[in-house]
Amino acid sequence: MIEKVLNYGVDFHIEDIKKEDNKNVIYIKSNTSSCKCPKCKEISTEKHSTYKRKIQDTPIQNIETCLVVNAYEYKCSNKECEVTTFNESLPFARKNKVMTDNLIQLILSISIFMSSSATSLILSFLGVKVSADTIDRIIHKIEIVDNPDIEEVGIDDVAIRKGQTYATAIYDLNDHHLLALLDGRDANSIREWLEKHPKIRTVARDRASAYAIVISEVLPNCMQVADRFHLFQNLIEYLKEIFYKEIPEKIFIKNNKIEDKNNIKKVPIQVNIDKEKLKKLDYDNSAPKDKDGNLIDFNKDLLNNNSNIYQKHQKKRDEKRDKIKKIRERAKEETCHKKIMDEFNVSRNALKKYIKMTDEEVEKISSVNVTKENRVLDNFTNMIYKMLLNQVPLEYIIEYTIQKGYSASVGTLKGYILSLIKNNHLSYNCSSLIFDKHTYPEDTVVITRLELLKNILTQEHVNVNIKT
Ligand SMILES: [Zn+2]
């Protein structure tokens, strides 16, 4: 359980956590089965003995925390090697260090911003006991130890002050110690250094090709590998690229085969209406009443007055009304019609018309035009509203309204029903699907690119829409 939070590597298990002398002490046991000899690099599986290391770690809940690591001493199995036994390396602390890498990183990141004594004080509040002298030593010990015989290196660009100066760090791929820190992060930054290290056979580098070209120029036999992080980043990027370039927005599967989208035709939605059920419906256009017999007042607007298009039209109508009002005001003091026409960019006829209008007519300009359709719908509004209240299925409402004499377009009727639902906030159960006239045929599975990408990246179960 605890290892989900505190992780010291797969081969290092937390055996116990204790509070000792007001400190957190974490007991860690090594479960490694092999280790590389630091000298000859041969892998040894021969354990010689165990040893204990005490290492200070980053604090937990601002309480000083240290690790007691029970690790192995291995025997070098290479008879030619001058090393007989060696301590195994730990993934979280360097050789001979009394602090973990994480703790050193914490100290260094604070010391960038303040003096060593201030850093020491701040850290004491956080639960790290470290003297200013030790901090000074850590800073000066960021040692760069070059090795002209190095064979395996990692190359990475680093920001020295975030976003300002860039450098190229070259490190030993085995123990990760810094071999060189070079100015800049382009090809020329590393050319000279590479030339002085002819034994390099492996370079782990990031995916940027800036280094790649110069590496193959200077060291043509060297193998270039991408480290896991960069590899993963690359993979995701390629995946995305492939998805957006190669995979269409919708994939159609028919008879277990991917079908070209040009072969898929939408079909009209088939609505099956039970004639017996339809016959039983009995609604008239009298005003709806609640259960106490009081009339229900409701919004009969043809358009959904919350919709963007409605709001846009309403704004235009209001603007027109205001403009006419201004023109009429102006015409009271200005007798030259030509001047007003130019000022408001209106024709002579329009101007004449505006001046003739009554105040009432002007006000009416901002209200919705009563269209022929709206008047037709008036004969069914109450009836439809009552059916919606009673959750009569949409296809039955449409069919019933037609039976009752509605003869305008079904599309208009659907739109009106939707407006009634929305403008009156009715909790009516209707899928938007019904408002589409067409859908994909039932034997065709439609998967969207987005669903597919989501599925791959999250492994979450995604419902495949048969109809979209
Ligand atoms: Zn050895």
C-alpha cells in the first residue's frame, strides 16, 4: 500500500516505517538479483554479503525522514577484474552520498534563489537538517568529471535559468554523472567534444535531430538511441499525427469490414406508429389546466427564445426600431430630407414611411413577426402542449397533429415542439435523434475518430454508437 505513495524502485521494498527520535525512519530492503561491476561493467549475480546504508531523504509532512537501506555487496565474477567485491548501486542515491538524489535536488533548487544560510534556515522549517557549509559543499560538488574513454553517453539540452540560457549536458549513461556542460544546444555545441571522445559507441539523445547529424558525422559507427521518456513522447506525437492524417473523422464498419464512407448513405428514420395507440389519443386545442382546474399560462413563441439565432434576430429588430425612432426625432427639427437620408443611410421612400408610422407601429417592429405558420400552429398549440405534459411520444404528437388537420411542413412542426419544450422548460423525454430526418443504416457501426483516440489513450470503455 505505502509503495503506491513512496517509491524507491521496483527492486527496493519498504519493510517498515517507524517514528524514532521524532524522525521518520523508512526501512528498505533490496531484492535485486544482479548488479553491474562499476569497474569492468560485467554483470554479477553472486552476492557476497549485505550492508546497511543510512541516507537522509526529503521530509514527509515536514518531519525529518531518513532511509535505512539493507542492500547487497556483490562479488565481481570477472577474474581479470581488480575489483573483488562492490556495493550495489541504489536508484535513489549516488555512491557514498548520505542524501538521496531527491533531497539534493530540493536543496539545490532552493539555493538557486538565496544564500546557503537562508536555504539552511528555510529547509529546517520543512524538516531538512542541513548546514550552510554542507549546502556550499553540495553546490561546489556539482562536479564535471570528463572521461576521454567513455563509451556510452546521454546528451540532453537543459535550461540553466528557465527559458534564458540553454546548455547541452553530456552524462555517463551508466552512473549518470556529468561529463560536460556545453554552451548552447545546437549541433556545434557538441562537435568539438565528440571529436575528443572517439570511443563512444552509444549515444542516448532526445528526439531533436540537431544533435543527430553531428553525431553521425563525427562518430559514424556510433549507435544513437532514444531514451524511454523521449521515445514515449515521440510515440504519442506520431500517434496523434497518424490519427489526424490517416484516420477519417468517422469510421464505418459493415459486415465486420471497414466500408468507404462514399458507400454509406444515410436512410430516413423509420418510425413505427402503433395505430391502436394513436386512436386512443384524445386531445383538443382548449387551454391546458392544472389539477386544480386553473388555466396554465405558457410561452407560445415559435422560436426557442434562448437560441443564438433568436437572440441575434431580436437584437437586429431592436436596433432597427431604435434607428427609426432616432430618424423620427431628427425629422422633427430637420426639414431637409436629403440631409437625414445621408445621415442615416436610408432611401427617400423608407424615410417617408418612417415619418408616417404611428408610435405603436414603431414599437411593433421589435416583436416577432407573426407568420402564416405561426397562425396555423395557433390551432394546435394548446393540444401539443397538453400532449407534451403527458409525455406522449414525439412521433405520436406529430402524427396526431397531422390527423387533426395540420398541413404545413413536418420540419416546422418539430421545430415548434422543440421551442415549446425549451421555452417552457418542460421535462419531456425526447431524444434529439428523432429530430434528425436521416440516420446511418442499422447494419453499419459508426465509430468516431475522437472515440477511438480516447479509447486508446485512456483504455476507458467507450460506447460505440450504432446510430449517430
Ligand atoms: Zn569487475
